[in-house]
Amino acid sequence: QVQLVESGGGLVQPGGSLRLSCVASGFTFSLAPMSWFRQAPGKERELVANIRSDAGSTNYADSVKGRFTISRDNTKNTMYLQMNSLKPEDTAVYYCVAKSRYWGQGTRVTVSS
């Protein structure tokens, strides 16, 4: 059974940082492309970043380029999203996605003063 468990969300002031984690189980993590999506209130889900199984390639939404960094540790079955210089418009529920098919339950990020 595939499980994706996100953590690390919370309330942060504009300009602050957070690191999200996603612990995966139930599949061969080291072979799986992974992604972070987010859904802001009243908006559709959008791709934030993705990373190849060997971490050899990453892609980012234009809105987060230069501020967010996606990474993974295949020895720990864990993916990360380091978020710096956070803005109020980054407020959303962030989801970990495996193989474009399996979704975690999400972790809420609120950027507000």
C-alpha cells in the first residue's frame, strides 16, 4: 500500500522559510519520479516542482524559481521542499505526489504577518 506522509507545514511570516518533508512507503521510492503540488484557497492545484528518480533533473514553476528547492534522499525514502523568501501567495496546502499517480494528504502552509 502506497503511503505518502507530508510534514513541515505551518504559519510563517513573509520572507521566512520552511522545509517540507514527504516520507514514502509501499513502492520503490528510488525509482519513482516525485513532485510537489499545491492548492491555494479557491484555486486549482498547481505543480510546484518535480524531481527525477535519481535527482538528476528538477523543474520548478516560474512562481517559485530561485526561492524553492526540491530534493530527495533515496536512502531515507524522503523528498523535501526547501522554501525560502516565502510570500503570502505561497499560502496553500502542499501535496507530495509519487509517479504522477499517488497523493499524500497534504500539509498546510500559511504565509502571513
